[in-house]
Amino acid sequence: MPRNVEIKARVRDSVSLTKRARELAGNDGIHMEQVDTFFNAREGRLKLRSVKGEKAKLIQYSRPDQNGPKLSDFHIAWVEDAESLKLETSILRHCGSHKILPNEGFPNCSQSLLCSVSEHPKGSEI
């Protein structure tokens, strides 16, 4: 199972940080337009990540609710039509029902996921 470490930090001086990042990377980096849509999941966390110019990804991940660095285990499934998936889950939420998404449709996920859509107030990871 893939893993990563999440570290969030408050930046007091973004100009100095940007300058240092350019020095370390040896280039200006790239600009990515990314939107994360979060879902309520029975286990772990679930989000749909859309990046302009790329296929969307459905990402199921588990990580502890704690301060400081967090180790996450995750699975990724590529999504052909992200807007339809968001619309379908939104309709299900408003109807008060849920849908089980079988793992045959998401080959990188180890189990079926029970989900409904929710909005995170800051539009960032929870």
C-alpha cells in the first residue's frame, strides 16, 4: 500500500520561502490548478482531486487526527468523468441516500466504499 507523510506549516514570509524553494529546486516550479472535493466515508477519508489538464483521481486515505507530521496510507483510482461523479453523489446526498461504489470500478481500492458528498469549509484537506 502506498504511503506518504503530510506536514502542514504556517508560513510567515512567503517571499523568502518562495526564493528559498527556487534556490533548492533550481527552477521556478510549476503552477497547478487543483480542486479537492471531499466525501463522507465509512472508513478513512475520501476525496476527488481534479487538476486542470489531467485526469481526476479518487483518493481513499487513512491518517490519524493529530498535530504534527501524519503518516497516510492511500489508494488512488483514476476517474474518467469527475463532474458526473460529483453530480451523482450530490443528488444522492440531497435524496438522503448513499451508494456503495463497488471495487470493480475502482481497481486500486481494496474494498467497497460507502460515501456521500460533503463540503469542507476551507476547501483543503481535513
